[in-house]
Amino acid sequence: MRYLFLLLTAIVVSVFSVPSSAQDKPTPVYFYAWGGNPAINDYIRWAAKELQPEGIQLHHVKVADIAEVVKQLVDGQSNADLVWINGENFHALKAADRLRAVVAELDLDTTLNDDLDWRSDFGEPIEGLEVPWGVGQFYLLTCQSCIAGDQVSANELLEYAAQHPGRMTYPKPPEFHGTTFLKSLLLSLSEQDTAFRQPVDAVDAEKLTAPLWTYLDELQPLLWQGGENFPSSAAQQLNWFANQQLDIALSFNPNEVKTLVNQARVPQGTKRVTLGEGAITNSHYLAVPTTSQHAEAAQRVIRFFLSETAQRKKADLSGWGDPTVLDLELADMPPLLPVATEFHASWQSYLEQQWQQRYPR
């Protein structure tokens, strides 16, 4: 009997001596985010390790195109707790009432950089439904001797293509970089930039875009493989540029030139050049779907991602190098490029549909 009493006592003591952190299972947060950049994937893995002591298990669900996840969310068929979005995807989720209001709960206004105009996403007020995570600016990566200066007009680019046939291309729309390339050409070819900030059905879109299609008809045969094929992504185009198959690549990270050179992924002389007088600029965002099963934990992940520690790590030029959205002074950061305002979101699908009708491949 005494033996049984001692055994039961030992069992009770062992159960209650287990640390609470070992008893509590970590809360999973399924983070749906683009998985096409190794440096970004490394950063998210770092964040996942940092969040473990807080009882959060961050799962990076890598996607090739977040638009597919957006469709699932609109249909109520996704387990996403946190999504990385901007532009037309934000519009789709907002219109479908699939996003939780998170900005007010996080109380971020005092820490975010107001110079970034983050309260509007592709012309649509965010109304607290998403939180800025980083900054995107569209520009060309090119070799030191290819293009003189730090700006090139659409017509100058066409002249270069005529002199160097087969050395240029762009990702096939609706790939995001490819569509933004079309927008940048359109801005350079037109003086009607304010019209592009309006919904596409509020202006004469056919007249406004006519110079772009005339331009592309001339550019098409001068492209890589005579315009018969296109890279599937900006990452694929970057690889061809790095292998010196092309003279130009595309980027949406204003610091990427430095990070790529630091990592010896592109030649030392690689430089950034804006197409037109400014770089189309926007923020990219984090949002919590209304269907999230772990919404509170997802907001804690956002709070961590927007901490000074995480933002400094994200901006580190030896890694991702994505500019901070906080009001921070960071050493050795390249200055942001001159800003060109992003188009209204409705132009995205309009340009993609028009391009696909004209250049079916």
C-alpha cells in the first residue's frame, strides 16, 4: 500500500512539474506568401524561430501567385490566417468583405512612416483592413555600360532594343512585374498620368492606351526570341540577366541592386534605372482574413513583423533588403527612387486582358 502511495505521488509531482510552455501547444499561424525569393523565404524562417518562444508556430505556405489564395478566400475555402497582398488582391478581398479590421487594434499610426502614403493601396483607402509591411518601387536592373544615366524613356529603350535585338524582354502579363512594365511604358509615353489614378471605366481607356499598343507592336520583334516567348517570372528573367543572356531585368525592391551584388548573384557593375522620370511606388501589406482560425495570433505576428527588430532585419542588405515602413534611420540604405504614383487597381486587369488579346502566346 505504501508503495502504491509513493508511486501515485511521483506521478502527480511529475505532471505538475512540467513547464507550462511544454504543456501548451503552440498556436499555428498559416501565412500565405509568395515563395519565389530565397532571401524572403530565409527571412520568414528567421521570423518563425523568433516567434516560437511566444507560443506561435508560423507556417509559411509558399504560393506562386497570391491571387489563387484570394479566390479561395472569397469562396470561403482557405485556412489562411495571414496573407501578403497588395493592389487588386486587396480590392477583391475588401469588396468581398473578407478582411478583418486590424490597424486600430495594433495602434501603429505613431510608428509608421507617413511619407509612404500607406493609407491608400492602388487608389483604394485601406480603412484599417491591412497593414503596410514594406515598400515596392519598380525599376530596371541593367549593366553599367548598357544605358547611360539613371533614367531611360520608353522611346530610348526602344532605340536600345533596335540596336541590340534579342537582349530585352519582360515577364508575360498577368505576372505582376510584366504588367507594371506596361504601366511604366504607358506613363513614359503619356502626359496623362492623373487619368491613370482614376478607375479605368471613368476615362477613355482605349484612347489613353493607344500609344502603348503602337509602341509594343514595334518592340515585339526586337525582344528575346523575337517576342515569341516570355519569361514566366521576374526571377527567371533575373537569372537570364545574371547569366548575361539579357541586358535588362526587372525589380520591385529599390535595394535589390545592392543585395544582389553583395550576394554575388549579379555582376558588380549592375545599376538601377527608372523607366520614365519616376518609379511606380506602392507598399505591400499584411492582412488577416475574416475566416482566420487564429486571428489573435496572426495579429501578434503582424506586430512582430512591424517591430524595430524585425524591420531592421528585413532591411538588412545582406538578406532581403526590403525597405522599412517605420520612421527609422537606417545606415547604408540606398535612397528611394523618384516616385511615380501607382495606377488605380482597375487598370491592372484591363491592361492584362488587352495585352493577352493582342499578343496571345
